[in-house]
Amino acid sequence: MAINKIQEEFTDYLKKIENYNEAINVMYWDLRTGAPKNGAEQRSNVISQLSAEVFEMTTSSTMENYLNLFEKEIGTGNLNEIIEKSVKECRKNYDLNCKIPKNEYAEYVKLCSLSENAWEDAKNEGDFSKFQPYLEKIVTMKKQFIEYWGYKDKKYDTLLSFYEPGMTTVKLDEVFGKVRESLVPLVAKISNSQTKLIRKELSQPISIDLQKEVSEEILEKLGYNFDSGRLDETVHPFQITLNPGDVRVTTKYIEDNFMSALFGTIHECGHALYEQNLSSNLIGTPLCEGASMGIHESQSLFFENMIGRSKEFWEAQYENLIAKTGEYFKNLSVEEFYKAINHSRPSLIRIEADECTYPLHIMVRYEIEKELFDGDLQVKDLPKIWNDKMEEYLGIVPSNDREGVLQDVHWAGGDFGYFPSYALGAMYAAQFKHKMKQDLSDYETILKSGEIHQIVNWLTLNIHQYGKLKEPKELLVDVTGEELNVKYFIDYLEDKYSKLYNLV
Amino acid sequence: MAINKIQEEFTDYLKKIENYNEAINVMYWDLRTGAPKNGAEQRSNVISQLSAEVFEMTTSSTMENYLNLFEKEIGTGNLNEIIEKSVKECRKNYDLNCKIPKNEYAEYVKLCSLSENAWEDAKNEGDFSKFQPYLEKIVTMKKQFIEYWGYKDKKYDTLLSFYEPGMTTVKLDEVFGKVRESLVPLVAKISNSQTKLIRKELSQPISIDLQKEVSEEILEKLGYNFDSGRLDETVHPFQITLNPGDVRVTTKYIEDNFMSALFGTIHECGHALYEQNLSSNLIGTPLCEGASMGIHESQSLFFENMIGRSKEFWEAQYENLIAKTGEYFKNLSVEEFYKAINHSRPSLIRIEADECTYPLHIMVRYEIEKELFDGDLQVKDLPKIWNDKMEEYLGIVPSNDREGVLQDVHWAGGDFGYFPSYALGAMYAAQFKHKMKQDLSDYETILKSGEIHQIVNWLTLNIHQYGKLKEPKELLVDVTGEELNVKYFIDYLEDKYSKLYNLV
């Protein structure tokens, strides 16, 4: 059969997989946004069945034959670019799933489920020892899996590659090291500063209906297209893509914490803009998603912190916010509002941390993960090293494991290598922003005039449209002319927070 | 392989089909309740793919082998009842789909799609001639399909059997004839009556939020379980079952027509109660739905008209309705309200017709369908016969085809044999109600005290739980001791409307 004909067949095969994924995602969204509880168990049977179909199709001998055939053609010019990159993506997924013996994988899935339950109990009781044996088994199995998958320099690099293709321990040591060197003293100075930015006006009760209305308006202002999405309420905010014409966001409304819904919405909006602006050529392929977890997070953090927590943005939007919310902000100038939403203070819980302290939370986890897989660190010693690192980086120590080493679910589910993406996102974002300001010479004026679409256009042109066609490093070099350089992130934080806290 | 083992395999096979159906239904519900428009086209690809899987599984050689094997065992006691009935249901579906040559079926599907477009244009322009050639082709193809499917006495009986298993032209002629004999003079007397029941208070504007709140409360009063369902807003109200723990209803809110939302909701609630109360033993089989279209409609009409438009029900609920809606009904006594919601008058549009005139609309369509398939009626003569029958049965004549023969989409989509179920529903409902009043000696007291759960329990015990385990006739005989007897329906209407309109 001619290669073109087989490319068409393969395209149909991939489309079928993506269609199943869309059906699964619709059902997942539905379960999270108000599906009645009595139907949930049977619904999970349906999701399991379709997930099994996807697993079967991505690991089948049909898939293997396609991959073997097309891999010979890579670089010959016989394949179009989308097929070529899709083949690489499918191979990664194939190896990920097929290199583990089935019985071991089944055992691992079961272990993770037990482990998550154990973690929940342990967290509730603040007792790490209840979780420890499960985590030990997970780490042991994961190390064995890395042997199956293979690794070059460091075992941990294999785990990193699942979330951040091309990222290595060497690179992370370098960039995290530099950031930490600047950030630890900066955070300490902020802690010791006499300047207080926090304002009680931000925690006045405000009706959910009004929060909803303002959230929708902000989404539109930021360029979110409601003809290609919708906003709903869930316990935990998330963004989910059903297809590029149907990119949904959710947020959580708390009456006396409007800022939570507002910045949660803006964060998810950043993710959503990425997905709404993917090239339609990628629909039906595994490339129709963000380049990596870190690049995705760069978009959400860019919108949440660099736009949503900038003074310029609120200079354009604040009058309308006051008009909408009436009494709520009437005693707060835009300057005071800007300062209040940038209040920074070391805290124990990662998901509540501010922009400035957040990367240090990630570094605590990164150091631990790295040492677990390539060093001598033992699971039993995690609580101690956690507390030591918290003190070293943030200057505070959890009083119990509940607000310490037990706070995140990730490790209980076997997700090692994921955390760094959260911090990388902010670093990528600063580098993109630096380049954007060179290209759009009137960047601040754009923000002040509320013409955000110019910024979104830049992001679409340079980042969004490519989806997974480019690896993170390739994208970064293409857009900014250099690999990850944390100078931009450090400069950004030092400049912003020195001014906010009158530091010298 | 032992027969038990094969039964298990077959059960898994059926479960898989029903799981696909659940996924399709979730996506359908989502499209109707607010999915963003830009994602709709790609979503329809996903629905098509899963529908094709279902079609493939229900018409596969695997299915045929199961059916051939199990059909030999029917009646031997080797199969459990659910398998035995499932086999019959699957066979019906298999024959329906496999007896038509594939190319003819494809042509027919295409034709229906073109025909629906032509119907829409023709309706907008009130010009039947634009629709006529399409309808002619559909009738011709449908007649050919009936040859493939086979028929006994009348061709039309085959079409009837898809919606109302066991129903025949002979039976319909008998029951519709009797009803018509009583109903035509009753409707004429109402038309000539000096009594006017309609009240302008019912069309005062009332906020959508309040309509929503009252609709939810009424659903709960009627026994709808919100842990197994939810209420949403759509352009056309419907009920959809994802699984028996997730049975959803929708309604339409119009500000100055609260009664539309209220009775629309109550109607869909009747359908939903049927589905929420199906036996959980039927989950994952083709029996996990209503016995027939007509039996399903008996439940919706029982709740809409026999409960929702009864005086006794409102004697229990009216005080609360007034309390909730404030000014809205303050000048209306419960007696006046009861009369106003039962206002009856011959009208041209079926879906706006009241309980009393509605069956006559169906009979116009039934007479036409019957003559198209087993008589000499030509499609070109439809407008004339339509208008003649309307005059004969309802005493009014449409001034154009838009409000006459072109009003319904059913024929444009090839749905012949469906209409009778709408009228049968009311007749079944009256017969069930008659029996229920014998079993629950204090039926009126139950309604007056709002203890609707006693009524729902009776329906669950006698009807709901069985799903498709029983055919309509079997169900009717088991519950009421006799086949369809329209005496109960005629008595019900004559009694109710004679009192309402002071007829002698």
C-alpha cells in the first residue's frame, strides 16, 4: 500500500482514539459539575470501558505496526510534519505502557488506589507512619519501572520527561539553584519588612451571583471565547478541553473570598486560551494539546500573576469592578487594591502560597524526589527533610505532617516528576513576557487600555497554535532565541516585590 | 461452552452496548443544555463514531450467533428471564437493521436528512408542494422496507410495532373509534358552552428564577429524586436517562407563561419517575427502559393531567404556590385556578392542544398514516384530507398548511406509526388510574394530603420496575385484569369536563 494511503489510515485511527478521549472528558466534566450522585458508580463503568478502549488502541499490534513502518520514514520527507510528530508522541505513549509487564502494572494501579486511601487517613490523623509503607512500595515499584523504561544519566530524568520532555536534573539543579539563591533572601526581606499590603476589604462577603457575573466578564476581557467554552462551578477549579471549539473552565465561589474565584478563574483562563487557540490542523491527533505541563502552566501563571496581578491591568479594569460590585471596593484605591492582591508571606501550604514564595515550595519537593530516586534518601526520613528544607528555604516549619509532608496527594498516586512543572511555568512565563515586551513595544499601554487581544494574538502566533508540535526547549528557543534562562524570572520578582515592599 | 458461561458472556456484551449508549446520551444531553456552539460539529463526529459502534455490535455476526444459540433455549428453562427477554429485544433490533440492504438504508438516511430540510423550508413558506416529492419518496422507501421486514395483516402494523409492540390497526380502529364517538360531541359541547374557564392571571410575567424554584419543589413533591437526577433548561423540554441513578429532566421557561414550564416539568417528571424506578436488575440490558412509547406516555400524561390538573392535588399544593409566588395568584381561588388550568378549546396545533382535544389531533394523523400504507391515499392529497378531518373531528380548519399538515416534523424524518402512542398513553393512564383507585381506596385523600409517594409506590410496584420485561398488552392485563378498554378514558373525560363546563 502506498505510504500516503497508510498515513490516511493512521490519521483515522488517531482520530478514533481522540474521539474516545473526548467522550471520556465530557463524562468526566459532567461528573464534576453536578451529575447526580446515584448515577456516579455506573458512570464510572462507562468511563472505564472507554478508557480501556483507548489503552487497547494505543498499545495494540496495529499501533505497533504503524509505528514500526513510519519510524523508518522519519526525516525522509515522505511523512507530513503532523504525522511525523504524532508518531513520536504515540511511540512515547506506547513504550510507557508496553514496557511494563502487565501483572506488575495491574499491581501498581491497585497499590496506588490503596495508597491514596492510606494517605487520606494519614493526613487526617497527621500521622506519616500510616502512609510510609505504601509510599515505600510505590517508590520501589517506580524504580523498577524506570529500569523497564530505561534511563540515561539519572533515573529521575525519565520521570521528568513524562511531564516536561527534554528536562533534566542537571538543568533543574542549575535553574532552581539560581532562583533559590535570589528568592530565599528576597522572601526573608519581605517577611522582615514593616510594609503591610494585606487589606480586610478583600475578604468581605460578596454574593455568588455577583462573583459569577464579574468572573464571566473578566474571562471575556481576557479573550476567552464563550462560543468555544463555558464557565461552571466545581469544588476544585480546572480547565478541560473537549475539543478546541469546546474548552471549558470551572471555578470555586466562596462568599467571603472573592479573590479566590477571581484569580482561580484567571488562572484557568490562561490554560483555556492556550487550548482555544491551538491550530485546527491538530484536531484528532495526540498533538492537539499543550507542549508540556510546564508550558501550559506558563500560560495560566502569565495570566494569573503577570496580567491579573499587574497594576496596569487593573488601571483599565478597576473602575468597572467598582461599578459592578458597588460598596465592596469603595474604600480601596486601585493602588491599594494592586498591593493587596500581591500580599506575600511565607506559608505552609503550597496551593495557598503567593507568586513569590510558591517556587520555594516546589524546590522542597524537587530536592526530595531527586534524592529518593537517585540518592540515598529513605521514605522514612521524608518528614524530617521536609521540615528542614522548609526552614532553610522559607524560614518556617510545619507543626505537624498534615501541614507538612502529607499535604499533597501527588506522591500517594505515584506522580513523581510532576511538581517541577509548576515552578518551571513561572520561569517560562517570565522569559516569554520579556520577549513579548520587545515585540510589542507598548506592552504597558496595551494593558492599561485593556486591549488584551494584542497580547493573546502574540501568544497564539508564538506559542498556542503549535500545541505539541514543538518540545518545550524548541519552543522556547524559537520564541525567545535562547534556552530557559531564569534571569528574567528573578529580575521580574525582584523588581516587582522590591517596589511593593519598599526593599533596598 | 456451558450455557451459563455463554449467558455471562452475552451479559457482558449487552453491558458494553448500554455503556456506549450512556456515553452517547451524556453527550447528547450536554449538547442540548449549553455546550458551546463552536464545539458542536466535532462533538457530532464523536457521537457518530459511538453510534456506529453500537450499530455494529447490535448487528454483528457475534450478536447473530448469540441470538441463534439462545433462541433454541427459549422456553426450556435454561435461560433466566432477563436473558430470554433481552434475546427477543435484540432480535427485533437485529432484524430491523439487518433486513434492509445497506445501500438502501444509506440512501434512506440521506433522504430523511434532505427531507427534514425541505420540510422546514416548506413549513416556513406554508407551501406543501415543496415538501411533497420528498415525502413521496420516503413513503415509497418505507413501503419497500416493510416488504423486507415482513407483515401479517396490514403493512402499517409493522410500523406500529416499533413503538407499540403488539398494537394493530384493528385494535386502534376499535379504540380510537369509540373514543372519537364520545369525544367529538363532547368537544363540540365545550365549544358551544357559555362557561369560560380561562384566566389572564395565568399569563402574568413571573421571574425565571422563581419558576425554577417552584418547578424544583413540585418535582420533589411528586417523588422525583434529585440524588438520581437534575433539572435543566432547554429549548424543548425532554427527559433523558443516562442510567437509572441519573435520570434527567429539562424544561423551558417563558416569563409570561409559567404554566408552560410548570406542566412541562410535571409531564417530564412522569417519564422520569418511570425510569428512576426501574428495577436495578435490568441495568446493562436492553430491557432497562419503558415498555413502549405509549406506556411511557401514560406515565407522563398521568402526572401532567390526572395529578397535575386535578383539583385534589392543588388543594394540597396551592397554599404553598401562593406563598412562593406572592402577588401572582392572589386573586385566584384554588377552584378558579383548577378551572383555568383545564381550559379546553379546539385549536390547530397539536403540541398546544389541551387534554380533551388532543386525542382528536392524533386521530387525524392516524387515519392519514393508515391510508397511506394500506389504502389508496396519495401524498399529494394530504393537505385536503388533513383539513377535512380537522373539520370533522375538531370543527376547525387551518387557513394554511403551516398550521395544518406541515406542523409536525415526524413524517419528514420517516417516523410513521409513532403518533398513536401519544393518544394511547392517555387511554392507558385512565385504565391504570381506575385500577389504582380500587387498590388505594383513599386515592382522593392521598392527593389532597400531598402523600404522592403512595401513588408512586403503586406505579413502581405495578408498572415501573418491570421496564421492558413485559409487553404493553401483558402489562395492562397483569395490572388491570383486561386489555386496553377505553371506557375508563371516556368516562374520565366526560365526567371531568361535564363538571368543568356545566354540560348536561
